[in-house]
Amino acid sequence: MTRLLLPARVRAIVGPYVAPLVLLALRLTRRRAGIALLYHRIGPRQGDPARELMPPLHVECFKRQLRHLRRHYEIVPTERLRDAIARRRRGQRFPVCLTFDDDTPDHARYALPALRAAGVPATFFLCGSFLDDGAPAFWWQRVQRALDRGVPAGAVAALLPDGARAALGAEPDIHAIGTAMVALAPDERDAVNAALPSLAGADGDDDRLSAEGAAGLVEDGCTIGFHTRRHDALTALDDGALERALVDSREELAGLAGHQLRSIAYPYGIVDARVAKAAGAAGFELGFTCQSIAATPDSDPLLIGRLEPGAMSLGAFALAMVRPLLTPGRR
């Protein structure tokens, strides 16, 4: 595994040659493992992780990743990942599924056409913000818009409660602000989000996936999963609020999807044993985190890790796909 921890430039060069060889060696074992991939935004430009909370992955880069996956892996629907892992035999490809989080219009505009052209299935974990015409933009969209307009990060941080603001120091960056926002109590985060338009300007039509866009995902055969309506960190909720979060808007989304929502992606990937147990009690059969580990037959179905590729060269992506398979179930 350590041999794959190489500088980015080296990974870009050797990855396309080394990764398939390592993968071939792994396929000759009886190892039963698979990978769930996580994407957020796909767009016409490559985002900047240093200054963006949710940097988009260039659609052409995404297409290259899809071609690599089709060439070297068995791409399966998310709900079939565990079955595909269990039935894998020596020599067969390792199964992979694709998932997308949040209510971003990029899903319908860029991700879906690329998936359709490649013939690749995917699951979109949606919040259902488009079910309410008066719903505000999510806080991370407003924070990003404020900083993109040239508002100093300190001015954004000034909207935080005193304790959270003081902990950031004099020169916070966007990621420190994002971490502080996630850690706030839901009512505190709502208050900051309500104040953000004073710096970010008014919400636009492109802030969220439209109802028509969501329906288009379904019409194209994609599966819909649940991402909770408010996108709160579920571990911070008391038992009553947690129970409500696991049902709020779920039936409405199921009506749009045409099937019961049996899978959930925990907001921010934050989950503990209590939340996973509550998800199971609410009828969810699969739960997805943001832990970069492969799934195995022994994995808790409500705690399946996901690998988020992000802005990688194809070589780096090829190596990143292999690494979790070397030690499946471990970070």
C-alpha cells in the first residue's frame, strides 16, 4: 500500500500502467471487496479545492474516469453492490457503484448525460429541497458565493456565534468556516444561513436541483436515495430530532422516485452507532459514509464507506481505486 503513496506528478505518469497490473494481481485472489464512489459536483470547469467547499470535477475528467471504470471494473447499481461483492470469484472484476450527494443542478445538467452516454447506473442521494419553492439555498452555497464576490473570509466568520468565531482566529479560510458551520447547532446554523444573503446576495435559480431535473434523473433510470431534508449532522441531533430527520420529505421523494427510499447517505458523512441504528429502525437497508474504504461481506450495510475521487489525473484515479482493495475494510 505504501508504494502507492507517490507524488501527484508520479502518480499521473505511472498510474495508468501500474494500477492495472496491481488490479490484475488482486483479481487472481479470492478477495471479496467492492468500492462505492462519491461525487458531488460535475461541471464545465475544474474546481479549486483550496478555495471552494464543493469544487466541481470537470465533466471531461469525469468521462475519463467512467471509461476507466468500464474497462477494469464491474459497475453495478448501488443496491446490488453487496450481492456483487458476495458472489465475486477468483479472476472476476471487482464491483463498483457510483453515488452522488446533494441537490445540485449539476446532476441533471452534466452528470446525467455523461452517465447516459457511458451506460453507467448511479444513485443520487437527494435532500428534496426542490419540494419547497420557498426553500433557501444551502449554507455552503451562500458562503461560497460571498467569498466569490470578494467578501473577506473574516466578514463571513463574523456572522458566526461568538464562541465559534473566536475559535477560528484572525484569518480563517473557507474550509475553517465550513468546519465551524457543520459544528453549529441546527438553530445556530439556520441563523447564520439567514444572515448570509447580506454578504452573498440573493439566491439564484441555479442554486439547487429543480423538480424537473430530479424527475429527469428518475426517468433516465437512476435510483434515488435519501440525504435528509435539512442536511444536519445527524450525530448532533437528539433522539427525537434524529427520528424526524430520517422521515422528513422521505415519502415525498419516494413518490417522485417511484420506489421506497431504502438507502441513505449521511450528511457530511458523519455517523455513529446511534445514528446507524436509528437509520436501520427507520427502514433503511443501506447507509453510506465518506470513509475511504472498500466494502466487504463483513461490512455493516449501514456503514458502507465511499471513495471520493475529486480532481485527480487519470493515473492518480487508477491508483486511488486500487488502494482500498489492498486492505479492504480498513482506512
